[in-house]
Amino acid sequence: MDVKGRRFPAGTRKQFWKNWTTREDLRGLASWEGLFGPGSGGLLVFAYLLTGERSPVPVEELFCHQRQWYAFLGLRWFDYASAARPIRVWIEGRPD
């Protein structure tokens, strides 16, 4: 399992839903899945700190900790990789 912390909503308009991982994370999950064999599955878990009125899950599925609300979403690495598309990142002021 690979846990990714995010804020929700992460932006405005149509860009409020942000979740991402690296190719290396996906390769690592695939490797672990191969080592554990049939019946195992690599899982990505996105943990969202809710910062606005929107939520990625129904209210009854939210988790409260120290007066802050969180949502958790999990999916198999293969399902995520099948729908993922690359994003550009900036490293030291230069696009990667």
C-alpha cells in the first residue's frame, strides 16, 4: 500500500480533484504484488484533508480527527495506472 496525503478541494472550478503518484510508486506496487503472488494486490490510498464544502465521498464515510475532517479513497495500482495520464512538474524552476 502507498498512502498519499492531499487537500480537498485542491483548486477551483473543474480542477478541485487532485490525485497523483509517480511512475516509480506504481512500479514499486507492481513489484510487491509480484513478490506476494496470486491473491495479493498493490493498493494506492489517497487521504484527503477536507478544506472546503466539497467532499470526494458521502458524508457518512468521512472521518473526523482533532476537529478536522478526512476522506480516504483506495484503488488498485493497475486500475489507477490504466486511467492515469502524465502531468508536467517543475524541478528547480525548469519543467521536467
